Amino acid sequence: MNLSFGSKELTKALIKLGFCADTKHSGTSHIKYCINLSIPGVRPFITVVGSVKRYDPHTASCFISQIREKGFNNKQIEKAFGKK
């Protein structure tokens, strides 16, 4: 999957997939997006750095991999990002 996106697109996609922002920490550029998950060894959150216009391809790929490991498939991810 070849997706190019920034923090705004990523946060919108995470919310569409059912993640919620952890608002406990204010005043930081890093925001945790959590999801109810009970897969052993998999963290139930993704940390997003705010105000990034475009992530480099490696970082974007890492975010996609983190979403996949939480049980989402390519079709769900592409739909959340508005692709296809």
C-alpha cells in the first residue's frame, strides 16, 4: 500500500477506525490514539506527532504497520484514508 499522508489525515483515519484521542496529556505535540484491544503483546494505542504536513515514506509505512497489527486489513485502512 502506497499512502502519502500527514498528521491531519492520519488522525482522521484513526478516528474513522475507532481510535480515540487520549486527552490526559496537554501541551505536548505527541498525542496517543487508543483503541479497545486485547491482543497479547500489541499496544492498544498509536502515538501521533502533531503538525506534520507529510510523513516520510518510512514513517508512513510504520504507521500503516501499527494499524495492521491492531487487526485492520488493507481495505479497511484504505477506506479510512479515503482511498478507493
